[in-house]
Amino acid sequence: MPIIGHKNLKIVVSIALINDVNEVLLSKRPNNKHLSGYWEFPGGKVENGEVPESALIREIKEELNIDLNNKCIAPLSFSEYDYKEFQLLLLLYVCRRWEGEPKSMENNKLKWVKPNLLKEYKMPPADVSLIYCIQDLL
């Protein structure tokens, strides 16, 4: 795993899925994970040797049981956050077209949210800084 300074660097990909009425899908983190109860953009860790787009397609299939096409996802922004245990690099992609209906495969709550209401949801620090990019886009 890449190292910055003395901390492990975790690279995470996330997606701003945008529906036909310009709402963004949020997922609530499960009780047994770091930052449980927080809302976030769906996604997950990039594995060693994996490119971010492939990781995103894999993670979203595992998490929401929908299929993303590489041609329908576009990088939007990124953020970094220095947690006590690790350094996080969060890559945010945007997507308006996918196959299937998003359904949580991990029994997480899902919610479609208007961009101007995103700040009302308790989100991890790395996600919070990306809200403005989504609001500017929409």
C-alpha cells in the first residue's frame, strides 16, 4: 500500500448517481463500520493493481447491484482527509445512466436527495467537501 509520510494511504472511489430529477443517491454506513450512521456517496476501496474506474464499477455492483458502463462515468472531483489511523484520498465520479435499480445489498438505507439539501445529512469529512462540486454541477 502506498505510504505518505508515516501513514497508510487509502484510495477510495465514490459515485454521485444522479437520477432524472437531479437527485443524488446517498447510502447510510452500517453500524459495524468506521463512521457508522453517516451518509455517504456509494463506493469503496481501490484494491492493489486495480484502476479506479474498475474499482468503482465492481464496488457499485457489489453495493447497489447496478451495472455502470465505463463510458457513462466521469471524474468530478477528489478530496483528501487525514484520519488518525490513515490518510484518505477520495475520488468522486458522476453518473446519470446505469443498468438496474439501485438496491442496497448490505441492507444500508438509501436515499435520493436534492443537491441543495445534501449539507443537512451527517457525512464523513471527505464527502462533505465534495458537496459543493455536486451543487455546482447541478
